[in-house]
Amino acid sequence: MAIDVYKQWLGIPEELRPPTHYQLLRLVDFEDDPEKIRAHYKKLNNVVRKYATGDYMLESQELLNELAKAMLCLTDSERKREYDESLGREFTEEEGARKPLLRVLADWGDIDKSQIREIEEFADKRGLTTRDACVQMKLVSPDKAAMALAEELGRSYVDLETVFPDDSVLDLVPRKLVKRNGILPLFIDDDVVLVACTDEPEHELEDEFRLRFNKPMRVVIATPLQINQGIAKYYAPGERDEALVQDVTTGKRTKSKSKSSSKTKSKSGSKPKQELSADEKRSQQMVAILILCWVTIGSALADQFVIKAFLFPRWAFFFGLVLIIPPIAFFMLRDQIRGK
């Protein structure tokens, strides 16, 4: 039986279909306070997540993604302005210049304006960004510092604990790329790839995503800790070392190994085989040689002290043990002995 998740979970009446971002997040039209927008999103996210493990798991996941996309749009100043204009809002003034992070924190009341100079000096002496300086001086939390950076850059801030990346997007970005750049791909929204970053990305990274997805990327800001936790969770060692690559001419996806790929296909093609390091191969080779030696010695000892006492003629069984059993063992261990 179909369920109206908007009505039953969020209390949105049937006549509001499809709901606007403001209606979806239960906000007044054209709400401009990012804190209030994020607070409403977090509250509704908690409501919907109650159904994430029940009969409506698929519906809840789709609605969670829809809520996240609405929140990220309304907390991005440039995208919000475009969205509001599409709903008929008129702006009488041009958007003002963005404020630097420390000024943002001072306006929010998290630091005193008299502390700005002290923070800048602390950052200069230690080679830190002002965001990291504020956190190390324990003036603000990492979350608050990331929010202020997002405000400075005109980006959205995202709490990764409330957002679930799309597996189809993760599959297109190899583990080496996300670890090197400290990023976490999220999902595609409005034909743009959303990527959680700690700061503005390099142009090379933007070009990389355009090649992989044939779509531009859009940055959302998250804390370094949450991004690292996300990488550990969604890119466990050995996972996603290979990435699917979108062929922009045919639209087909094929496997492409990154330089750090450690996964290889077994001959049967059914299970991936983990490639060993040089040290591991040498260790495995020594073990295989020792096993082969003990098989040969064991064959001779069995012939000498067991078979000799009960069977005759002795030489027939000697050749049966030593010339047959050790070659069989070598055949079974040949890859390890050769260091493959």
C-alpha cells in the first residue's frame, strides 16, 4: 500500500504537491536564517530516520535525500537567491560582499571583535588557517568554524552524520582520489555532483569530477573529522580501489583501476583476490619452500621408518613416495614458490 510520506511523516497537506523547499522543511517562505533552516532540517531528519529500518526503508531514504538537497540549496546564498527568484521573490538590493570568517564569527557573537587580531597572529605564527586557529584556541567548535567558513565562501555547510552518500556516486570515485584530496562525494542534485570538502577545491579536482561524471561539481563544507570518518566508513581498505568510469560518448560505465588499486580478479571471475605486497610475497614464498622441503623429507622418512617395516620390495614404494608426492606438492604451491 502506497504511503504519502509528505502528509503522514511531515504533515504537509495534499494540495502542496510537489512541495517547495520551504514547505518541505516546514519554513516560512523565503526564510533567510541558515541556522533556522539547518535546525528545521535536523528535526525533520530525525523524524524520517525512525522509518529507515522498517517497511518503508526505501521511501525514508528517498525523503532523507530530498530534505538534504532542500537544506543545501537554502543554505547556499547564491543558489538560494536563484531559487527564491524562481518562486517570484524580488530583491531590491544587490547581494553584499561576503565577510571573512573571523568577521562572521564576531557577528554571530562567538568571538569578540577585539580577539580578531590575536587569532590572526596565532594563525600566522603556526602556519594555520584562521578556521583552524579558532579551533585550536578553543574559541569555537569545529562545526561552528566550518559553518563560518561556508558563510565566507558562500557555500553550504553539511553535517555528514545526517546525510547518506549515494553508492552510485561513490563507485565512480576511487579511494585514492578521496584520501589525497580529503573529500567525500555525496550525490547528484540538479545535475551537479555534490562533494563535501574542508575548503575550496583545486581546479584540477573540479576537472577530474567533470571527466568522471560529465557534470560539474558543487562544494559543500564539512569538518575535517567528519570527512575522514566518512572516508573510513565508505572507503574501507580494499574497497572502491577500482572506480567505475562514465564514458561520456556512449554513456556506459566500465571499471577503471586507480594507480593505488589493490584488487584483482581471480581466474574464475567470481571473487576478487587481494594483491600482496612485495614483503608479503617473499614471506609466502619462504613458507611454501619450507612446506615443500618438509613434504620431501616426510616422504623419505615415512618410507624409511614406516613402509620399510611392513612392505616389500622397499625401492618400489621409495620411488612412489619421493617422486610422486613432492611434485604434487610443488604443483599446488607453484605460484607461492615463484613469488606470484
